[in-house]
Amino acid sequence: MARDFISRWRHLARPFVDVFHTWRCRRAWHRGEVAGDLTYVAEPWPSEVTAGASAVWPGVLLQRPYDSSETTAQRDAWCRAQTLGELKPAGPDDGQRRAFAFYAPGQVLPGLDPSHLEAALLILAAEAIDAVTLVTDAEARALARDTSKTDDPRADDPRTGDPKTDDEGRSRALLEDETNLLSRVFTVYRGDAYRYDAMADRVIPLSPRRLRKCLAPAAEALATGDPTDGDRQLGQRSRGPYRSAVDLPGRLRIGVRDARQLKRRREQHGRPVMLVTVPFLARGGAEQTLFATLQHLGDRFDYVFVTLAPHRPALGDRRPDFRQLAPRLFSLGDWVHPAAMVGMIGQLIDTTGARILYNANGTTLFYDFAPRLKRMYPKLHIVDHLYDHRVGYIERYDANLLASVDLCVAENHPIQQQLGDRGWPASRAPVIWPCGRPTAALPQDIAATRQRLRRQLDLPDDHLVFLAALRMHPQKRPLDLVALAVRCADLPVRFLLVGGGELERQVDEAIAANPEAPIRRLPFRRDIPDLICAADVGCLVSDYEGLPVFLLECLQLGRPFLGTDVGELGRVLRDAEAGPVVDRPGDLDALERAVRHLIDPEVRHRLASRALEAAAHFAVEVCAERYAGAFLGAEIPPLEGVLRPPREER
């Protein structure tokens, strides 16, 4: 009886629920927010694209207004600047039809990121939508205000042609009409949903029910609502927003297709093409090593970068730096549902002729994709990278993944040992240490840098400064450093913690509760090498590590290091004889003994000399050559004992 009552209640309430969904959707649409709860409907991925597949299309057709004044050479030059090899300008008499077209009005072609048009093309091929607009709401409003100051009649209300005096109302109209002048500057259309009237210089919709998607530029996170509301950030959940010519339903269903049906022309490259996948490109040690390595190998490989997870503004954004290495950078995690990604990655592999797939930093999606990609492309050389042997993606290495990944770069020897226990020979899991910073990126006048930073941070010249650059995360055990500082309050030492994270409040409260402790925390900073110059000893007391780049930077600048025996950290310090190692994380007694031992200036001088000697093995050019061997499938010599000084000198 209760079940019948619930069923009857749901039936009676359905009209009210639909009305509420329609109201919510309409309000969201006018605000530029996500309209509707998105439900992705993915078709099964075919094992291969058949020769007679539908939606076969060679490229984008660039349409220009009838009275455009630029020369053919100017249009051709703009087309060559894009990553779409098939992009070609078309005049008003060009009768060719394309599945997609990019309409560029005005006297100046828009300055888009080279990968933007290609990204729009991939999205249109993968999602059942009609157009993709590559512009933020903020940019559209700014453009609306700028255009309202001109005499261009097309800048008036796109529906009536009457001038608009209300900026907000004008902006809303411009955003809602995807065929107006401003929207066309940044939009790629499906040819079966629109046509271009060259004489009127207008984009004409062919259907009253159209759906388009708005994307932020890749270097910017677009908040579709309150910036503090993570669920309403572009790419967090919605990967939108979507806008429509009609009221959107309360639950918006987006069909997902295989983007490989696009069948673009395969490009010709003189160097091997490497597709590099990462979750996001933040400002961290892994990204620093990746950038320095690929920059050094830039004359030997062509790169395509793909991010698979939404970017997190709090972690910083290095995408502008990586665009210096290659024009192609696709933020798929910010743009599309994971169900669409395999086909899009496959399309990039097909188009670029990529021979190597390098997963430079782990994502769950990669480990789901890898077996499927290996079946699709048996000759693709898939290289993974693991950073820890205790936690994380090493648990994904089952029989299926072992058969799909050709080689795994092990950050340290424990990872190599764990993979060996799972049946992998050492040759398929070579240990490759991360590199330090390029020499040119390090302070050139260490003494002057030290004096300047010590003065800025009010650090006494006669005090020994221990520097820890770390995330405030349980892994890094920052509260142990506060407790250690309390124990060493009788010594002429200072502890300097640099970084932020989930434990920063607890750390600050612990420091405030112990005013006698010689310790302070600074927020996240980018001048870590300068801070190392100001310090005397580097320090990490983590629960687990791979091989932290912070350690390598300390070695490069001749600083001893105090660390726990985790990952490769303890092994490097012991082999190089560059600093004391505490066997067990959390052993405050051992950490205190190490600090008191390092008070001796002769001890620090000897350790500093060893640190500088060991640093040569972490130079960018040395590490990059080992990475190149991994990418090309060459034999990589082991690293056993390379840091140990000759026996007669020990």
C-alpha cells in the first residue's frame, strides 16, 4: 500500500517538478549558468572506424564577409597559424560544403590560441551539439560594451536592429543569439545546423532547436556561478555551460560519439610525436621536472599535451609555460565528459601520427583508457610514470594493465622492486630520477641572494635556518616540524615552512600555541631557490615520497639535507653522504639528534661539498637523456651506486 501511495504521489507531483525544472533552467540560462543536470549518453566505442563510417569530413572552412579587405595571403597566413592543417579560407562564391565551418567577421581575424579551433572541432565531433563558442561570459560582456561604442549597425540588438542602451540587457541578447557578430568571432558551427549568407554576412540557423556549448580559453577557469562553489566551476561537474535556442529541459542529455569518425587528414612530422597526458598542469615539482625535461628534448620530439582532470586554481596554472613547447594543448578535463575522451585522444593520435603516449602524472582515467588505447593502436608505445610504491596508482597494475603499458618510469628503486614482484623485469621499469632546475634558473649570486632574503625575512645571520618547502598535508607531517622546533628552542636555529594546504590552519595554531618555538610559516611562494640560498639546511620529514625536487634544488645550491628514509630520499642522501637520514617518520628524538649534529659548521661544510658533487647527476641534460631512452625504447643503464664517492675519499 505504501508503495502504491508513493507511486501515485510521484505521478501527481510530476507536472510541478517539470515546471520547477523549466523555471530553474530558464533562470540559469539567462544568468549564463549551467542549465540542467547533464546526463551523458555514450555509444559503445567501436574497435576500429569502418571505411564507410558517417560524418566523414576533411576539415574546417573559414568563411569571411563579402566586403572583407584582407588579402588572400593574410587569410592563408592566419590559417597556417592554426593547428588545423585542413583549415582553408573560402570566398562568397565557394560552393564547397563542410560538416563544420568557422565564420570570422570583421576586418581583423581573431587572435585565438592555436589549439582552440581544433578543440572546438573535437568537441563537435564527440558531442551531439550544434556549435562551440570559445569565449567566456566576461569577454562577451566586455565585447558588447566595446561594440556599443561603434557605429557598426550589426552591433545593435540582433533581434530588432534597434540600438540598445542597457548594457546588461544588450549583453544578454548577444549571449543568447549565437549568430550575432560577436559570437561568430569565436564559434565553430556544424554545417548541417547552419548556413552562411555571404551577401548579408549572416549565419542562418537551419533548425529552431539548437544547442551550443561555451568554453573558457584554456588558460582561464570560467566560473559559471559563485567562484567558491566548486560544483559550478567550468569542468568540475558540468563541463559547460550549454545554451539553447529553446528552453532546455530540467535534465539535459548530451549524446557522446566517437570523435575518430572525424577522419581528418594525417599530418606529416619529421620528429616522433609524443602525446603527453597529465591530470592538470599545476605549479609543483612534477610539472617542473616535466617542463625542464621536455624543453631540453624539444628538438627531438613534437609534443601534444592533454589534461584529463579539471584544473584547480589554488594549485597554480602552468599551461601558458607548456604552450611555449607546443601549440597543441587540450584541456579535456575542463571541456568534456570522460566518456568522450577516448575518441578525442584517438583522433589526436590518428591526426598527428603519435608514436608515443607518455602518462607523465597519474590519473584514474589513464588507467581506464590504456588497455582500450592499446587495442586500438597496438604499435603505440605507452609509457607510464609512477611516483610511489606504497599508495596510489601502483595498485592499478593488474595483468590487464601490465599487458598494455610498454614501459613504466619508476621514480625510485622501491617502485622498481614492487613492479618486479608483480612480474615486470627491471628493463621495463627503469629508475629515472627527476631533474633539478636548469642552471640558468638558479640564483647566480648566492651570497647576495642570501643576504637579501635574510634581511627581508628578519633571519639573524648567526642562526642556522632549516627550510622545508612542502604542502601542508598529512603526508608531509608539518606538525612534526613544529614539535621539533619546540624541542630545539635552546639552540640558535630557525625553522621556516613554506607552503599551504589543508593543514595550514592546524600548523598556524600549533605555532601560535608555542611562541617560544623558533618557527614560522610562509604561504606558497615561487622563489624557492632564493629561499634555499637564505637557508642553511633543507628538511623534509614525510611519511612517503618519490624523490622530491626540493631535495634536488638544495643539492644544486650546496645545502645539506635532513630527511626521513622514504622513497628514494633516504637512499640518495646516504649514497651521496649529503645529510643525515632518520629511519622512521615521526621519530622526534632522532630528528632532534640530527639537528644538534648539524650545528657543527665543519659537519655542514663536508655535507655541502658532497651535495654539490651529487647534484651533477640530477642535471637536466643527464636526466633528460634517460627519459629520451624510455620514450624511444632504448636500453637504460641502472643507477646503482652512481652517487657513492670513491672509496679512498670516504
